[in-house]
Amino acid sequence: MFAGLQDLGVANGEDLKETLTNCTEPLKAIEQFQTENGVLLPSLQSALPFLDLHGTPRLEFHQSVFDELRDKLLERVSAIALEGKAEERYKKLEDLLEKSFSLVKMPSLQPVVMCVMKHLPKVPEKKLKLVMADKELYRACAVEVKRQIWQDNQALFGDEVSPLLKQYILEKEAALFSTELSVLHNFFSPSPKMRRQGQVVQKLAQMVGKNVKLYDMVLQFLRTLFLRTRNVHYCTLRAELLMSLHDLDVSDICTVDPCHKFTWCLDACIRERFVDSKRARELQGFLDGVKKGQEQVLGDLSMILCDPFAINTLSLSTIRHLQELVGQETLPRDSPDLLLLLRLLSLGQGAWDMIDSQVFKEPKMEAELVTRFLPTLMSFLVDDYTFNVDQKFPAEEKTPVTYPSTLPESFTKFLQEQRTACEVGLYYVLHLAKQRNRSALLRLLPGLVETFGDLAFGDIFLHLLTGNLALLADEFALEDFCTSLFDGFLLTASSRKENVQRHVLRLLLHLHHRVAPARLEAMQRVLEPAGQSGEAVKELYEQLGQKLEQLDHRKPSPAPVAETPALELPLPPGPALAVHPLGEGTLGEGVPAEVWMQEGQTDWVGEGTEGARPLSRQSLVPRRLAFPLASGRPSVRSLTQQQADFDTGRCRRVPGSTHLPFFPSLSILCAPLPPAAAQPGSPRPADGRPQFGGLGGLD
């Protein structure tokens, strides 16, 4: 532990042991050892006895002096690294490292040695090998020193990077399978700059620093893993790492990466979630500027465009452009911006094939995509607009319009055979769900069962679809909607694709209270995990079961109906009355009403809250109230107590009752019956008592 001290001519424990072994007077030997190796300050010798009187051990005193001197030395080393010319300061640091490196294994002095190595741009190879060979020294050294080790040892650097890459993929998958379903807070909600603040990206940027060689290694790792797994999140990390170094102003790397300006421009588009005309021209300029002999750049550009955040922005922009073309009555082939978006989408989706084949050439875009598929999609948009506008006409002006329920065979064929067409088609489906267009959504769902590469059952699409379906929560109570969505689409793949099963469970966890009990029970049987299912599926299924149990417990048990007490009151002259449930804003101006109230309750009755007076009730008594709608909500204008009695001929029973939101104890509203409702000689109940729709709020 203290072996390095001998190389510097400083006595250590072994020297003291040898002195005490060979001496005849141990006390004198100890005193002499202290004098020779203590703090060589004459004035200190007379002060030390005071510390003895205060009971302060000499070890504690010397340790505090040592710590203070070490801190001063660390400050001085950092100052030397900034002083004078580069050659001079590096020469001083190299000399200091040569003298102090023998103490690198001494814990108390190790920070000084590591600090010297940290400020040297090139540590001697011999010392780097010694550090690399000792695991404790390797862990203790600064990242600046590790960079010098990593750049000549790719395997060791790969061991350091691999856990970070695994963590990054797990974080992305966790976001896609989040139990929160929301249109506003989904996988694509965080801004690019916010995503770059993530732990993995920041750690990788720190590990790379300004070292171009390490940056190239990371990119090679990402390409290799992308080829091996086809996981597009590695493409996201490739773009995020470059832009993180851009944020840190690491010009050493940004100036040599040919994709830097392209990625910077695309990053701005992702931030705005739209590719405008100006940026579209910039992106096109970068693509057209790839010179002959530099075609390998297309491999990196395609990988950056394969980033799901880039695909999302390009697809959303494509749908928006199609909507604009419908309004302009323009064909897709006449829009340069739309053609560029399709070109970028095609390049991004062909990233894996390009890197795998090493044939760096832009994929050829099918002419039928522009001349047949997109016009068909635009016709769907016209159907949507026509149907929506028709629904806004008054009932008497409406013409019977039936929304188309089938898809052209050519459209489903495009979804199955062309990846770009499939991507645009899927984002059109997301657009329909977000617009709550039930009819159009049910029309498109059958075409998603078979798509190119099963894209419709990919995690990203299902994540967005389930979030948008939350806007159609009321539709889940309808059997035809559930049949089309679950039986006709999602459940067709849930048995062979575990990720689909997880997304269906996520959806039911959020909307189970909207689904009919019979449908919910059937879904629970179908989605029950098999023995080989993953833990995530089993956990979601268990959560759903718990939610359903809580839902069953909350269902109220039917309570016995209490018999309404008989009222024997004289009937005043007037028209027959009918019981109506009272809803907010349903009364016409000046409609007289009878309200029954319960004994022992007090309400404030009057205009708003000012001038209101308390009203006590004695048993069940009718009170005549007028509710004019002068301000858009009922308000009490007058109150007159009056005895009355209603027989069956003048009063009919309406099930249920509704409360005024600001008069909770007012429960039954009686208004004049139409003439045909009360006829002379109408049958009466045996006891001659009135029948009411219930006394809601009086329990």
C-alpha cells in the first residue's frame, strides 16, 4: 500500500518496523523517527504539546494537514494545465506524472496522480497499459484517460457502451407499452432537445468527447445492432447522439460528419412536427448534393431518416399535404413538396436493405404510388368531408347519405405490397381515429389485417392507435364497433404476436368501464396468457382482472323501493299536470311547475345567492315555482305554498328524476299535460292517490 514511498525516499511502515527491531531504546527511536519524518516546521514543535493537552491525537492532526496539502496540490495541477504554452505545461505535467505515478495505488494520493493524467492529452503508453491491466485503477481513472485507452481497444469500449445501448432500447420499449393512453402525451410527445437530455445520450456524448475515432466506433456499433435486430430505435440514437454533440458545440466531430447539416435541418422539422416548403428545399439540396464516389453517405442519411420520429414527421406532413391538395383540387404528381416527402420516406424505409446490401443508391419510387394510391386516398378524404358536411345540415334539409363501407381492392393491395403506401395508409387511419371519424375508421380496419411486413401490428402504430382510440371511448359500448375493432382486426394477430396482446390489454385497462360486460368477459377469456407468455403480458392481465373486480364491487345492489306516503289534499282547479324529469336548461320561459320537497331539509331559494332566504319544509308539501330562463339557467322568481291533490287523470308517472345542479333537493317537476293526455273519466288507482316518478335526492 505504501510501497511507492520508498521510491521517493520517504520512510514508510516497513522502515519503522526495521528501526524498532534493531534499536536498543525504542522510545528514542520513535522520537527520532517522528523528528525525521514529521512536518519540518520549527515553530510547529512548540505548538504540538498544546494539541496533546487538548487530547487531539497526532494522527488526526497530521491527517488534516495531509488533506489540506492534497487539495492545494490538486488545485495547482489544474492551474498548471491552463498556464503558459501547451508544450511547457504538458512538459511540467509529464514530469510530475513520472515522479508521482509510483504512488498511484496509494488511496490517499491516487487522486493527485489521476488528476495529472486527466490533464495530459497523451498519457505515455506504458502507464496506460498499467492502468488498463488493473481493474481498480481503470475504474478510478477519469473518462479523459479512458478515452485514450478505448481508442486503441475497441472490445473494451464495446463492453462499456453495450449496457447503455440495452438501457436505451428498454426505455423506448417501456414508453411504447406505457399504460397511459393519451393523444397529447404519447411516444412522440417529448421534443428532440428534451430527448437528448436522457441519461444514455448524455453518457455516450461524455464518453465520446471530441474523439472522432470513438464517435466512429459508436456509429459502427449502432449500424451492426440495427442490421442484427432491425430495431429502429438504434436509428433514433444515431441522430440524437449527433445532435447532442451539436448542442455541446463539439465542432471536431460535427464538421467531419457529412450528415450533420441534414440531421440539423430534419431535427428542426421534427420539433415543428411538419416539413414546410423552405426546409423541404434544404433537405432536397442535401440529397442532391451527394457527389459521385461519396454514395456511402446515403447509408447514414437513410439510417437517420429511418428514425421513428423522422418517419412520424414525414407521414404527418404527407397527410397534411394531401388535405391541402384536396382543397386546391390538385393531383399529387403536381406537388413537388409531396413528392419530396415520399422520396424521404422511401429512403428512410429502405435503410436496412441499403446497409445490408452495401448498395448505396436511392430506392426507386413506384409511379403507381403517386398516380393511383394517393388519388384513392384523396377520394377517401373527399368522402370524409362530404359526409361530415352533410351531417351538419338541419334534419329537414338532409339528403340520405350512406358512408361507403368497402375498400377498393387496389387500395388493400397497395397496403400489402408497398411499404411507403402502407406507412401513409396507417397514418391516415390514425388521422381518422384522432378526428373521431367512426364510419371511416370502421371502413379502413378490415384492410389492416394484412399489411406490408405486418406494419399494422407494429408497436409504434398500435401505441398511437390505442391512444387515439381513447377519444372514441363512448363507441366501445357498441357491439358493432367492438366487433370490427377487436374481432375484425386486433384479435386476428394477438395469438401469434405477444406485443398485440399487450396493446389490447393496455386499451382495456383504460376503457374497460366503457365496454359491455358480455364483451368484456369474452375478451378476458381470449386474452388469458398462455404458459409461455412473457411476464409483461401476465402482469397486464392480472391488472385487468383486478380492475374488473373493483368494477363489480362498485355496482350498487338493488335497494327495496319505499312506498310513497298517501297525500289527501284538495285539488285546485287548473289543467292536468304531468311529471317531467328536470334537466339543466330544459325549461321554457315562464313554465309553471310543482316541486315536492321533504321534511327536515332546508334550501336557499331566491335570485342567485344575494337576497336568498332559507326554506323549511313540513312533511311533503307542494310548492309552486316559476323558472323563467332569463339568464340561460333556471332561477326561482316566486314561491307560494298551496295545497293540491293530483289524481291519475291529471298526472302521469315518468320513471326516474333529475336534480337541479344548484337545488339538489328539488326532485319532481310537474308541467301542464297536453289536452289529449288527460281525458274525463280516465281510470284512477284504487286508492285514488297520485303517482310520481320518484323523489330523487330525498333519500
